[in-house]
Amino acid sequence: MKKFLSNLDALLITNPTNIRYLTGFVGAAPEEREGYVLLTKSQTFLFTNALYREDAKRLIQNPSSFKRLNLLGSRDSKGLTFVEISREEPFAKKLATILMSVIPGPTRNPSYLKTGSRPASPERTRGELKGRDDMYGIKLGFEETDLTVAEFGKLKDELGGVQLIPTKNRIEELRMIKRGDEIENIRAAATITDQCFDFILQKIKPGLPAEASAKVGVTESEIAWAIESFIRGRGAQLAFSPIVAFGAHTSQPHYTSIRHRLASSQDDVLQTQNIILLDFGAKVNGYCSDMTRVVFVGKPKEEWVKAYETVLTAQQSVLDFMTGLNPVMEQGSTLKKNYSGSELDRIAREIIKKAGFPTYPHSLGHGVGLDIHEAPRLRANPSTGSKKAVTSDSVETLRAGMIVTVEPGVYIEGQYGIRLEDLILLKEDGIEVLSKSDKQVIIL
């Protein structure tokens, strides 16, 4: 823990996904800030309100729920401590009291320990703030990409001389390497996703030609609902709202039928000689899967088939490159055949470009875990071709234990789009493709 905290006395975790990763705590509405975690060099504290009192007590009595705290380094046996917060005793006030009692230091101001608030007098405030800073020297890190300006202001007001230090990606870097139970959950989610794809193929029925007035075909929304029903029927959850796109809608990488209906007031009906893009995933025990497939209804246009085969070649070339690995010593170590996400991205882009198609406007892939999009990102600098990735959550060298997507695509604005996406586990002796659904041209 001391090494993990490095220059800090404590680290405040506010990102709901990071809180779940470390402690197992999950609220009903994470956007409402239902929990906080404080990491110190000797203890870990979980703050939440009376709504989750029973959940918190259950967690602290079950060490397996917070076993990932062991990843932070050696600690004492105090485990996880529950701290209940309320309107009368809000989080910032409780945090101030705990920091002053847990972090070693000289004698503290008794009135501050009791109230956790600044002295009323401006003169005393200036003097005592400086004194507290000099005496206590407490350095509290916080997640700079998650804490709001308002929350930061409250902490600054309540904690006085405590130094608030922004940190970035400390927990996210741990989450990049998946452990045994995480891998099994994602593998189970990928299996349900594959089963769902097979099920959906049976549901796709084209309607009449576009000029016909009768509505006899399936709609985008109906397929999306069928996906959700199937996944929930298997005891899983949606990893994200499914992308179901017909025809020209497929040229939008993150198309949603809801946006289309807001613009046109009606849902599209599947017609013959069409193209369908399906991007969806299941979630098992909080862990996501992600897969994209494209199918054709009726005889596809030659350009569609060429684009499909180009995307498939680009993806397979990346997978072939990743497969040529030598064994490594341990989970999370650097692969002996070093390669980066940006290098993989360039391989796919070059193949697509040589085939005469524009390259995709997104990264080649991303990490998948408790979040559907997480580190690492697989993307090269498109302007320079540099090996250095342009995104802050990218890593230069991929490592065993990471689970990433590989999803090249071709998008022709207003006409069509092709994307194929598989979920890949980087292993010590190569890779495992977790997505098993067929990728050959499917014509219904």
C-alpha cells in the first residue's frame, strides 16, 4: 500500500466503477454519488448512507468482496471499515475526522477534530489553516477526472490545510489486467452474446420492397428489444444499449434508433437487399462483453462485399500478428514479442487504406471489463503514424491479462458501414478470441 500511495498519505476514490472493483460496493444510482472509498496506508474506509447500511455490513463481513485491496500491497488485518454518512454528518465532515485520527502526526487542533470545520474568524482561519498545513502535512489524493468542481470546493472548505492532490488512472491501471474471476465473468458474458446472435438471426425477416406500403418486416427497435429480452432471460444484463442499424444507418458508428425516431417520428422496417449492423453485449456479475457483426438481407451489393472482406482481412491480420507470441513468465508481465495498441491500429488502417476505403474514425479497440470502454485504447496517432498513442488511457506495450476489442471498420457517409468486433484475451502463450460467432459473409 505504501508503494501504491507513493507521495500520498491517503487516496479518495469517487469513481463508482473503481469503488466496485476495490470493495464490491454497488449503488442503485451511481451518478448520485452513493459511496466513497478512502485508502490509507493501514486501513480502507467505505462511506455510504443508511440506504446501503445492510449492503455495507455484508461487504465488510465478507473478505472476498474486497480481495482486490490486496493488489495495493501489504496491509494490516483491519480490512474494510464502514462509515455511515448522513445530512447531519455529511461525507466531508466524516472524512476530516478520520483523516486526523488515522494519519500519524503531532497534536491536532481539538476544535477542528470535534467539528471538522474552519474557525469562524477570517483572521483565525488564515492562521490556523497555515498551522494545520505545517503541523499535519496530510496529502490527500483524489481522482481528478471524477470529482466535480462543487465537490472539490466542499472538500477544500472542510479539510482546511490538507493538501488535495490530483491523481490519474491509479485504479484504472490495476483494472487493465484481468484476474481469474474477472476473465471467467467476461467469458460467460461473451458466450451469452454469441448465443444471442444466433437467436437474433432467426428473428430477422425482410419486409416488402421500399415502395410497398404494408409494414410486414421487423424494425430496428424490435431487434434491439429481442436482444435485451434474450440476454435478461439468461440471467445477465445489457452491457450497453444495443446498436441495431439498417441500411444507410450503418454508416454511423454509434447509431441509435432513438435518435432516428426523434428526427423522423417512425422506426425503419427491414427491406430486401439490405445491410444490418449489430453491436451489443451481455454483462455477467458486472463484467461486460462486446461484439459487432454485419449480415446481409438479400443479394448484397458488390461494394458491400468488398468492404466486408477488407474489414475481415484487416481484423484477421491484427489477430494473426497478436497470435505470434512467445510465452511470458507471469500474468501482467510484458509480452516478449512486444507490441503496442498503436502498432495494431496501424496494421488495420494500412490494409483498409490500400483497398481504397477511408479508415475508421475510432480506435481499433479498447479494454473491456466493469466498464464497456476502459483502458487500454488501441490507437495510433493518425496524423503522424507515430507509435505513441494519442489517448491518455493508452499504454505503449500490451500485457498478458488484458482483454481488448479489435474492431476495424469502413464507413461511407449516408450509404453504409461495415464493422467487425471480437473480444480478445491476451494470454501468456498468445491470445484467446472470446467471441465465437461466425464472421464469414452471412446472407439471409
